[in-house]
Amino acid sequence: MSTDSDEIRPRREYPRAPIVGVAGVVLCGDRVLLIRRGREPLIGAWSLPGGALELGETTAEGISREIFEETGVQVRPIAIITTLDRILRDADGAVQFHYVLVEWFCVADDCCDPICGDDAADARWVLCEEVFSATYKLDETTLGVIEGALKIAETMQR
């Protein structure tokens, strides 16, 4: 059996096939957990924590692991918000990155201060109202996912 790293972990840049990933809206009271990306794609941009699934891992297991690796925050996955495609092309139109993302709503077990790890350059709790301001420059798709999580949270509180 080969242990070639290409077989273990698919190539992320210019992949041969889409990569399945997870991202999570983590709520703690009136705050949302955001990370600043430390790697491509979108290095330096604020985003939701997440990453690629590992072989044999469910999306719920994957989101819990990824959030912990990036921020040190333990979470409970509650519900899938949506699934979406992130396809980024280079200047020539070739697919440079292609992720199919399962977006989860999660609740923090403990609202501890996040600690950057893995591929996050920064991690912080942000007031929900600030998330929707221009400060963090989140794209419309990400803001829509956060809105979906807030609706689920509101329904759970009724």
C-alpha cells in the first residue's frame, strides 16, 4: 500500500477533484467566532473557521476538529445550515481551488478566548452586529450563512 502524501491528502491548489470541507458559525451569546485566514485561498481575509474533511470523518466530527485546531474552542455541532460551492479560478480561468463546503451551526461549549492554531492568523469573538458591518469585509455568501445560523438559534430559544 502506498503512503504517498498525494493519496492521503488531496492537492488543494489546482485539485484533480473538488475537496469536501466544513465551515462553522459558532455562537457564544451575542458573539460569533471569526478567523483571519493564514493560508490561501483568501489569505488575510476574515472568515468562518473550518477546513477539509479527513477520510472516514463525518462532517460533524470534521467541523468540531477543524474549529478546535484553528481556535482551541470546543463546539457542539447543532445543524447544517447549507452546502455551497467555493470555486476560485486563476487569471487564465483554470480552477485553482474548488471546495464543496458543508456549513454548520455550532454552539461553543466554553466561550474561552480563542487561540490561533493550524492555519488561522487570528481568531476572535465578534459581536453579531459588528459581523454585518464593513469592519470584517465578509462576503455576501458568508453573511447569509451567519444569518441562517442566527435564525436557527432564534428558533431554538422559542
